[in-house]
Amino acid sequence: MRESDLAAVAAAKPDLIVFASALGPYKTLESGKTRAPAQAEWTSATLRSMEAVRSVGAPVVVIGNPPEGRRVTDCSLRIFGPDRCVSTIDAVDREERAAEVEAVRQATAQGLPAVYLDPEPWFCTSDGSCPIGVGDVIVRLDSSHLTQSSSESLGGVLRSALVAARVV
């Protein structure tokens, strides 16, 4: 974490620090590592970031990356319908989640108040299917970026998860 970022966080005196994950950087680590070595590197980097904000005194929440999915433009045609746009969580996504869960486990073992929120249930069914839409809201247009409507619809879900984790 950059010194200027840490100074800004400390100056804000937050009640809660949130780290939001993205799968892109995990897939393209500068080291070029993949699989288990990538997981170890991601765990270490996530833990270092959490340790850097320890002095702020606020609990840390790590929110996992929303599962990647199919692009609407690649799969939703009038003749096929939205069922063709259902995706599943891939192995790389699961590796990243496991690395973040491990970083939070290590942080809490060191006495840092931290929790991991897994967003998979917010986007996917219990059988691992991740539809392109939830209700009448399209989740994403490309493979990873949430639509504004999808993001806005998650406010209550996120609040409930934070309350359940006892960080708000």
C-alpha cells in the first residue's frame, strides 16, 4: 500500500476499511505466477495491505471479486434467450477467493479485526450457476463489470452481510 494512500486512510479516521477485490490483477500478476504460487503471492499481498492499515484501528472487510460471467453481447440473442448466458465459477476465481480467505485467516490470527465477504451467493445459485440477470436486473454487460443497476441493487445485501459479520 502506498504511503500516500495509507496517510489518506488514516486522515479519514474510518469506522471500517473495505478492500474490494478484482480478478484481473490476480490473473496478470507481474511475477507471472499461476496456481498455488499465485495464491501464495496474493495471500501475502492482501495480508500486507491489511497489516498496513492496522494502526488506523478500524476493522477490515475484504469483499471478494464478483464472479466473472459471459458477455451479454456474446450470448443473448432473441433466438436463444438469457439461459445461454448462464456461467459458472472458474478455477482461477476460486483460487483468488481461497487466497483472500487465507489472508483474512492469518490477519485474524494476528489479532487484526478482519472478515471476508464472499459475494458468490449474491450472483449465483446454490448449484453454482451464475445467471446474467437477477430478477429484472442485468448483472453485467461485459465479463466482469457490474451494471449500475446491479451495483445499486446490492446495497441492502451488502448491509445485511456487514451486519451479520458484526462490523457495522
